[in-house]
Amino acid sequence: MDTKLVFSIKSFISTIVSILAIFASFYFMVIDPRIDAAENNGEKLLDARMNTIDVQLTEIKKLIEDDHESFKNGIKANRDASAANTHRFKDINQTVGNIQNQGAASTR
């Protein structure tokens, strides 16, 4: 018994088209929606991360500004204290310079 397998160009093309249709339907029904969902999820995660970073940077900026303000106040207090000391030493030097010799004699 011999069995003949008849395979024409028409059946070959329909087989190829059927295989391509299966792959195309799989792509458009499974792969493409997953890509869209992944992109949307990625955008949501990115937005959430950016909001978190903005909040953290705002807190860090506030801490730096507070530290900077206390540092500026410390420098101002030191500068004022230095100016007061300089003024006081000038007053003392002027007072010492104004004291007249009382004429005390040396006992040598």
C-alpha cells in the first residue's frame, strides 16, 4: 500500500498564513498588553519614586537651611563678641595711657 501525500502551493501558503496568524494573535493578545501594562506600571513606580525623592530633598533642604542659619548666627555672635573685646581692649589701653605718673620714686 502506497499512500500519496498531495501538498499543493495553495495548501502550503494557507499553512504558512495559519502559523503567522497564530503568532500574530498570540502577540497582540498576550505580549502587547503585557508591554503596555509594564510601561504603565513603570510610569506609576517612577512617579511614586519622584514624589518620594521630592519629599526627601525638601526635608534635606530644610535641614541644610536650618544648619546654615544656626551657623550664620554663630558667626555673627562670634563677630559681635570679637568686636566687643576689641572695643574693650581699646578702652583699657586708652585708660592706661591716660593714667598719669604719680611720681613714685624708685627705692634703689
